[in-house]
Amino acid sequence: MKSFDKILLFDSRMLQRNIKDGKITNTEINKYLATLPDRSSEAESISIDSDEENECPETGKESAE
């Protein structure tokens, strides 16, 4: 399998379609995920000010939800 094809096969946006089409199984997904390195130590925490949570950064107005 080509490297790019493998990337698309496991792309989170494509997983459900690939499972439905029989291109991949949940077992294969779990095996693939187990091979990924743990990068949690490289994660950066962010905080969100609750007053600005619904504010549009471009207009400064509260967004409608």
C-alpha cells in the first residue's frame, strides 16, 4: 500500500466511510493507533476566557448559536 493511501485510509475524516466500504476494520484501526507514539508531553495547554467564548474574533460581537 502506498504511504499516501495509508494516510487516507486512517484519516479521521474518512474512517467511517472506509469501514462502511470494507476497506478497513476496527481491529486494523486499533492496531494502527497502537503504533502511534505518545506525544502528550509535547501538548500545550490553553485557557479560554468564558466571557469571550461566544465572541467572534473578527467582529467582537457575540455569535448566535
